[in-house]
Amino acid sequence: MSSWTYINGIITVSSMGRTQHESRYLLDTVLDHLPLVTGSEKDMNVHVIQKNGFDSSVSCDEFGQKTNNLHDIYGDRTYHGGWLRLQSEYIVVVEGQFRDREFEQTLKEFNNWICRLAKRIMIEYLLVKVEGCGNENIMTNRNEAYSDMYEYPSWSNDGVKNNTKNWCEYLMWEDK
């Protein structure tokens, strides 16, 4: 008889980026480079949902240029170099059914995964349940433990103060 463990939960994250495409690209690239949470048949599934609405506006593209060829979150063009509305928050859904895995092994792999994510992408909210073999662990962002792991970009006040550079900075277009 096989042993099974399960992961189910949601994580709300905030991805940096100067356009909607860049923000999603950075999040997807980070997710693609995280350690695996494995099972003998299938690894953990990750689904990304962009939050509705917008939480910021910019007046130029990722190159710092005023342009009229960008699309906002509604699919509309900003024809007159107006404000481009952006949504930096995403909901990341994690789920998995892992055959031939002990609870401790799955929990360790998920801890590695979530800690690496927290360093690269700001975690706003976390509610994930890991269970199996008669054990369960419900993970939250209580006391902002995962938010505090975030490595701020070098241009932010916290990045300058802490002398940090976020891994995602290497993926962004250089300003000229």
C-alpha cells in the first residue's frame, strides 16, 4: 500500500514589473526556477491568477518611454501616452497529491519552495495545508514571517538600507 501526502492552498503575491507583461514574466520565471515538490507520479501543480482591477498606474513603458502602444489590464490602448493601469498582485494556487511520499519529506520540499518564493516575490497572504500519514501542517503568513524574507530590489529604500538586490532585477530590461 502506498503512502500519500497532499498540498492545497493559496498564496497572494505581489510581483514587481513596469508593465503587466513584465510583472507576469517575472512571476512565471521565478515559479519556473523554484525547487520541485515531488511525488512518484506527479509533482506539485501551480496555477497563477491575476487579481481583478489595478493597484498602480505608470505613464511610461518598461524602457522609460512615453508611448501609445501599451495595453492596460482591460486590453485598452493608452493612445495618448496616458496612464497605464497595472495589477501587480496575483493569486498562486498550489495543489498536489503525492504518492510514495512521507509527510516530513513533502513538508520539507514545500518549505524549500515557499522560502525561495518569499525571497524573490513579496508574499502578502498565505494559507496552505500540507497533510498525510496522519499529520497536518497549516501554513500562514502570521506575523509576516514570509513577507519578511523578501529581498528588496536595489532601487527601493529597503534595498538601499539593507544593501540587497532582488534576483528578479537580473530579468528586467536595463534602463538606458
